[in-house]
Amino acid sequence: MSQVLQSFIGGQWIGQQGAQALRSAINGQTVFQTHAEAIDFGDSVHYARTVGLPNLLKLDFQERAQRLKALAKYLGEHKEQLYAISAHTGATRADSWVDIEGGAGTLFAYAGMGSNELPSGNLIHEGPAFPLGKKGGFAGTHILVPRGGIAVHINAFNFPIWGLLEKFAPSFLAGMPCIGKPASSTSYLTEAMVRLVEQSGILPAGALQLVIGSTGDLLDRLNGQDVVTFTGSADTAAMLRVHPNVVKHSIPFNAEADSLNCAILAPDVTPDDEEFDLFVKEVAREMTVKAGQKCTAIRRAIVPRQHLDAVAEKLKARLAKVVVGDPSVEGVKMGALASHSQQADVAERVALLRQSAELVFGGGADFAPVGEGTAQGAFFQPTLLLCQKPLQTDSVHDVEAFGPVSTLMPYDGIDEALQLAARGQGSLVGTLVTKDPQIAARIIPVAAALHGRLHILDRESAVESTGHGSPLPPLKHGGPGRAGGGEELGGIRAVKHLMQRTALQGSPTMIAAVTGEYMRGAKLIETEVHPFRRYFEELQIGESLLTHRRTVGEADIVAFGGLSGDYFYMHFDEIAAKDSPFGKRIAHGYFVLSAAAGLFVSPAPGPVLANYGLDTLRFVKPVGIGDTIQARLTAKRKIDRNKKDANGVGQGVVAWDVEVTNQLGEVVASYDILTLVAKKG
């Protein structure tokens, strides 16, 4: 008897009675059922708001990043349970790796980015702050704060784990409890993953809920502090975008929709080039990985007309070697489509495409997938089509067969290739295969207007390239037009998209108090204790030191030139320097930097452990022979990364504002330095 799946709502697993049968994509047998019980979405939303949200905001960015890391590790330790269930979706081990370990890897990536790029606390100062008046008493900046709402994530069937986790990771960092709704056909794999998440005990209560089946009246219960994200068909995205309650409350809606992505073989590449084979390999791979069920798959292969036959023959030869069938059978390279309804949909769309395109490979006449019982499975043969007149044919740019299907399109000249690429009306990704940087420089700026990501493939990048179809956590995923007009991933950008950006005005002292970051003009804290003698916990933002002065002499310039090897004429040639805009010899900028460090560094051993980096360096005015410099060092911000060194000593990162002035009080250099500072406890 097949297992009834359950929703995880309000901290409880709900569902006993079976409803929709979910069949194995391999042999057609019913393996799971959705549940028949209705979900009380009022209870779900109330639980997210009253339990999930407060629990998440008890943690700060750094602590939530640590939870993500722990969860990623836990899922990795239990991944084989997920691989066993993923087999029912028709995926090969390699396909499942992208979904399962790609999902855990995305958690790891966001844990690292959160730890390295986000502050302590729950407010991001999106600076820099800047004066709004002439006297320095009125300033402005921007801050990002948690929205105080919940995130509803509606996902497609093709990546049941990665699809939820790549949305959950930035939402969790942003302090938003999530309600995930996977596509029913493969929801059993999402349910298995969420059971592991709940079993781990790593997430605070209410951080993640799971909906199996319909979303019912969920969207009606949201408000303007919430967000909705969707991955799936462009038609469904369009319907959800205009949901009355979403429109009424201006609820942010992010769509990532299927698109007719393309790959262009540039005219400089010939059949004798390594890049030619890379193009063929990339198209074939995107047709067969996940049985072509990827929103990023190559649907249109755009090739120079003179190389059309050569590309077609090489693609046919490569596709002929692909063994399709039960992934548990040795030698099988491509599995089934995710469901029988998907199989029927792809067959219907291929039939539409064949009305204006000829068959190059596939067609199913002699197709028999390998393995016992596969005749009842949801298999579809890799199918390559050819449209001889793509500029005069609409269907190949409008109809997407979401499976192992791609269409060859010849072009004459780069402008025509770009025209064909644009006919996709907005794509998630496009690939350009070329060996000529000038061609890349011509094509990419034009193609970028209608593509969310562009992948340039040549023999150099191929060594490490993750491929056309692989969205990566640090890079934006999403595209304009047909692709949904949304944006996911992209590193910390994804977290910021889920937060409220607010402009802030006030005095520098007030802005510093709100942001937890010193800005020039704010009140300083000056004591008899050197700030470098303070432990991390003791140091206050705004704690400052005004150093003694130092007069720069010619001997300083000569000595620094000898040490550094920098004998630039402005430092050593009296005559040439007089003819320069400065009218005199000046000190090296990096001498000023070094001299300032000599003024403010406390040399004895203490809490400051190491220089961690230097940001925002500007040399504002020249320092000449005889000028006198002075530095002000001020604690600008603190980040507690909850880390310890090899000896068990806790550490934090402190950013210091450094302002170097001359004898007239003019700023000559300005920068931030970052230091590792020991904790006292």
C-alpha cells in the first residue's frame, strides 16, 4: 500500500487519508499519495507570525548563518535516504546529485556568505552615510531591516529539494519564516527532506512549514509584509501575479519561469576547433541531464548555416550513445520524465513543434527504455529538431517542450543570430561558444538585455565551467520577460531582496546609534585607554583616539622610496614635480598610510590580533615635505562571528575609521581598517 504524504503545518504533521496517487516515473506503480485532509491556512499563517517570526528574530544574522551551516551538514549526512526516494522521480544518480547535494551546497554557500558579509544584529546599514547639510548636523543613509512577514515559496516539480532550499536559505537569513509548497508530482521527495529538517531540531519552531497539495486560500491570508515566490510555467506565474490579494496589498511577487534558452555557436568556430565539440557536448548535456527538465535547459541551438550539417551529425552521434531507462540499470545515462502527465505534455508539444520543424533525431519509433517495467514508465526519447527558417517561424520561439528536446536553427551573420536569441522574449540563460574575445564583446552587451545570465564557453573556461544550466549561489538566477522578470540567488543580494529598505535621516550621532556604525560627525568617545587595548566586548562604537603629530621630511620620502622601490618622479624629481599640478614634490601615498599606522598602533601585545584588511582607501590631498600629519582612529563597527582560534580564544572583527589630516585640518587620507580582536571571556 502506498504511503500517504503529510503536510507540516503549525509544528504538526497533518494527513492520514489518501487523495491523489503519485506514480513512479520508472515503472508507473503508485508509490505515494497526497493527503485528502484540508489544511487550515489561517492556522498556518498565524503560527508563522506568532511562533516562527519571533523565534527567527531572537537570532541575528550570524546565528542564523550558523544554523544554515549545521543544517547543510545534517542533510549531507542523511543524503542516501533522499537518493533512494529520488529514484522514483526518474532521476539518475547524477541528476539527484544536482538536486540533493546542490540543495545542501546552497545552504553551505549562504551560511558562508552570511557569516562573512552580514553584521551582528538584525539591521544592515546599506551605507555609506552622507551629509545632507553644510554644517554637518544633518545626514542620510539607508538601512535594511526584516520585513516582519512570512515567505511563501511555490516550487516546480523538477528540483524538489534544491528548489525549496535555494529560496529558504536567503529567506531564513533575512528573518522570514517560510511556507513551502512543492509541485505535487514529486512532493514526496520534498516531504522526505522536510522530515529530516524537522528531525534535526536545528531550525527554530515555525521557521519552515510544508504544504502537500493545494495552497487553498493561503494567498488570501497574506499582507504587505509577506512575499511570494514562484518557480514554474510562465502561464501560472502570470495567473498568480494578478491574484486579487497579492495586488491589493502590493505583496512582492518573484517569478522564475521556464524560458526558451539558447546556445549560439559563433561564426569564428569551425568543425576542427575544440570549441565546436564543446558546443555539441553542451547542447547534448542540457538535453539529457534531468531528462531535459530544467528551466535553464538549451531549447534553441543557434548555429552558422555553413556548419548546420556538421553540428546535426555530431549531435545525432552523441545522442545515439545515450542509454535511456531505469537509472538503477548499469550503463543508463538518462532517466524518465518526472511524471506521466509530464510525458504526455512533452509529446503534445513536440507534435506542435514538428508542424514547422523536421526531425533530426528521436521520434520514438524504435525507442525502448532499458529496464524491467519501464514500458509503464514516463520515459521520452531525446529529440532533436531542425527549423530551416527560424526567422519566419513563431512556434520554435513560443512553444517549449519541457523535456529532452532541442531545436537547431541556422543563421547568416551575427546580427541574425542575435535576432533569433531575442525571439525567446526573455531567457534565464544563454550560452555563447566562441574563441574570439572581440565577438564576445560584440554579442554579450546586446544579448544581455534579454538574458538573466550569459555563459561564454571556450577551451579555457571549459576546464572549470559548471555549464550552461547550473545556477550558482553567488550569481543571479532569473531573467526578464518570459523568464518571469524575477531575481533569485545572487549572493547576499537575495537576502536584501527579502528585507525592507528604508531611507534614514537625522544627525550623525542618531544615525550612528541606529545603525550601530560610526559616521564622521557623530559624537566621539575619548578615554585615557587606547582603543587597541580594549577587548571585543569592551569596545564601544565611536571610541576614538586622536594621535600625536608627525612632520614629513625629505628623509622620510627617500627612505620609503628605498624600501619600496617606488622612485616615481613626483617623489624625487624636483624640477618635474614643480611642473606638475601639485607644484612640488610629495610623499608617497602609501608612506602616509604607513606613517598613520605608526601614529595610532599600540605596539605592545594586546587584544588586537591581526590586520584583517583595508577598505575604502582614498588619498584626498597631497602631503608635501614639511607638512605635518595627524590621525584619528575610531571604532566604526563590530561583527561577532562567534568563532574561536586554535587556542579556544573567541574573536570578533572590528572596522576602524581612519582619518588622516594635515596641519590645516584638511583630510589627506581616509580609509577603514579591519582587525581581528580577541574576546575577554
